[in-house]
Amino acid sequence: MKLTADGQITIPVHIRQQADLSPGCELDIRYENGRLWLEKTAVETVLKRQQIMAAIKQIEGSANVNLGLSTDEMMTLTRSEV
């Protein structure tokens, strides 16, 4: 199999079937002792990642308040001990 210019590979159909891989399936990859290891991500890990992303989404933009301060003033304020 060849690696594309974008760093992608195609996993052959028979291997996807044997490993029960379907589109959207999350995979972990690691490099160890000169070998690449690819394995299906544990369901618990996928659920934990989804929970973290949902929590981030909930607070996203919550600090976007216009206080009329410059970036330098905001940085000074956040680094100051109050």
C-alpha cells in the first residue's frame, strides 16, 4: 500500500471486515521500535473524548465579553494577583 501526499493510506476491505472497522470508526496509531501499530480506539475512550468536546462546546465563547480593554491590558489583568 502507498502513503498519499496527504499522509493517508487505504486499509484493504478484507482487513476492515476482519477488524470490524466502519466509516467514522476511531483508530489509535503509535510508533514503537520501528513499527507502526494501528488499533481500534476503545469505546470508553471515544465516549470520554465526546464528553470533553461537549463540555468545551458549552463554554466556548463564554469569555467573549467586550470590556473595552486592549489585549495587553487583558494580559496584565489575567497575570496580576488580585
